[in-house]
Amino acid sequence: MNHKAIYTLYPNVAYIQDDLGAFDKDGNKVEIDLAAVNAWQDPSAYKAKRAADYPPVTDYLDGIVKGDQAQIDKYIADCLAVKDKYPKP
């Protein structure tokens, strides 16, 4: 079960037991639409994908220290390519 999707789509859910389902604060079972849960996409998932693909910041700092504008420009271009690859929703 995608717990984050369930908590987002069903704010009245207090806890989830994978084998039993979702429940409100009083212990009543909350009926969930599994198709909606499975279709839900985390709007902040792009952040982790970007973080994994960004070049190391040391490449940028090295370019600054050396005064190498080409290296600085390459770093910026690489970062922009990652942003294009994983756009904000």
C-alpha cells in the first residue's frame, strides 16, 4: 500500500495496517479507492530524482577557484538539464 498516497487522498485516515486496511481516529475502517491510490503521483518526487542526478557542487566551486568560466558554464548547463529531465509537476 502506498501510505503517502492514502494519507494525502484521505485526510481522515489516522493509521494504516497493510493487511487490514485504513482506519480513522476512532478505529472505523475507511474505504479507499485503490485505483486512485495507485494512480496518485507524489508531487515532490522530482526533488529526490533531481538530487540524485545533479553534478557535485565541488565541480562548480573548483571552476570558481580556478577562474574557469567554461567549467562553471558546464556545471550550470548540467544542472539545467537535470531540471528539464525532472520538471516540477
